[in-house]
Amino acid sequence: MKTAAIAIAIAVLGLAAGSASAAGQVSDLDYMKANRCKGLATTLTGVADPASMDAFIKSARGSRAPHVLERAEAEFDRAKREARSEDRRGRLTAELTGYCAELLGQTSTVAGARRNPG
């Protein structure tokens, strides 16, 4: 009985340590979204720095599954195509300065002003 309690305690502590280290990692979904952001930044010049996004993507690449890498590349290409459309430029610029900046841990004065209008 005492051995079982010790084994459970060790297992719980091991799970807690594992989830804490995983919390610092970038999820596959966020990795794909970062590639979309890079595609937008590459096409919408002067709005955001694609080099910082590239550095984020390289550091988050890790040992991603091949299908995640393929999907991330497809997101990059799709974002570049979308950003070429003049009628979508405003919405995509807002995405780039808002969501993308937050994803990469950057602070954007444009995004901050939009969140705190008062």
C-alpha cells in the first residue's frame, strides 16, 4: 500500500514536470499560424519584420512531423497569395499587427491602441 502511494506520487510529480516544460513549447497550430504571419509580412512590406518571424519559426521548428511542416508551408504560400489582394489588405494588416505580433511576443502600438481605445 505504501509502495503504491509512493509510485502514484512519483508519477504525479513526473507529469507536472513534463507539462511545465511542454508549456514553453510552441504548439503545431501556433507554428502553422506563425508561418502564415511570415507570409503576410513578406508580402505586406513595411508593416512587420519578416526576419523576426523567420527566427521565431526556426527556433520553433524542432522535430515537427512532416505533415505539420507541409501544412505550415502551405499556410505561408496561401497568406502570400491573400496579401496580394488589395481588398483584403486592411484586414490582413490588422491581423499582422495584432494577432501575429502577439503570437511572436512582440508589442505593437497599433495593436495596443486597438485593444485599449479609452
